Amino acid sequence: MRSLVIIPTYNEIDNIKKIIEQVLPQHESIEILIVDDNSPDGTGKVVLEIMKETEKVHLLERSGKLGLGTAYVDGFKFAIQNKYDFVIEMDADFSHSPSDLPRLIAEIQNNDLVIGSRYVEGVNVVNWPMSRLILSYFASYYVKIITGMKIDDPTGGFKCFRRSVLEQIDLDGIISDGYSFQVEMNYRVYNRQLKVKEIPIIFYERRDGKSKMSKHIVWEAIWMVWRLRLLAMLGKL
């Protein structure tokens, strides 16, 4: 059994060494793929130094800031090519707790997609301003209504796929980026009537560095849901 934790990075030099050190010991099956978008702060160089000390860390260097969705797609392709059994999405900024990784890996044994959910048991978010919390919570409700998915946290980015599930999806046909990418991946899995499970996590505001959230990302997510719904109705998702 081999598990690949994919961590996209852009200017995460304050977090990268610490997150790698805390992720690797969580489970004996874990390896890490850092997908770095040519970070000007030298994040990639730090990863290269770490790779000299362990074979469980890998680096995919990209030419520039190409987006969250394409970073994960490139990571998925790496996982498929290298025959990892389970593929995990995770942020570099400690918003997702490394200690939750064993739970994801345990639950994926009997599921096709496991989502670390902020909202499946109430609201479990720490240190967010009320305005952002309300936006996130109602965005999740909005997605559920439009798509019909019975997923309480469809926009969350801490999740584990079976490789066999990713192999069923046309990764080159992914149309979303940003937070709507998470919705699209969930919808593509859900639309295939595969087994999806949410487990409760606590989501923490980032420790160091700057948030990548922007108005563009929010607006993309709002209109993209309707496009995905239309594609599903046409049988093209």
C-alpha cells in the first residue's frame, strides 16, 4: 500500500520544511509530492535539499503560477504513472492537520473518496473572521442545492482518492481552477455513483504566509457550479 500526499506550493518557505517533517511520520505508507509553481521565495530549493535526505519526498517544478487545479491534476498524473494506491490533497499552511492523515487512509480502505469535512458535524473552523466563515458555509449550501450532491463540505481541499477513481476521470477535461476545482472533482466522483464519505476535521487558519483567496476565485466558484450542472445534465461530466 502506497499513499501520495500532494501539496501544491507558491511562496511557502515559512511552512514547507515543517509540513514535510510532520506529514511523513503519520503513516508508513506516506510519500509526499510537492508541486511548486516556481516560488520566488525559494520553496523549491528547500524541497530539493530535503530530497537529499529521504526518498519519500518528490518535487514537481512548474514554470510559474499556473493555479491550484492544474497543480493537483499534474500531481494526479504523477500518482497514476507511479502506481500509488491512494492520493491525498493537502494544503501546505497547516490549515489541514497532519494528524488527520491516518484517519483518511483508514477510511479510504472501504470508500472511493474520503473528504475531511469542516461542516459534517457542525462548524469546525478555527480563527476565521465571521464574514469568511459565513461565506464558506453558505457557498457549501449553494453548491449542494445546485448540484444535488449530498456532501456537506463540497469546497474543502483535504481529501483522499483511490487511484482507480482518478483513472476513471478525464483529467485533461477538468475545466475548473481555484476552489471550484474541489467542487468539480467531488461532482465527477459523485456523478459516477462511487462511494463518498465525509469525516469531521478541524480546519485552522494558516499559521504563516499569505492566503491565496481572492474575489476572482470566489466568483469563479459561483458561476462554475452552473456550468458543471449543465455538463452533468448533458452526460459530459
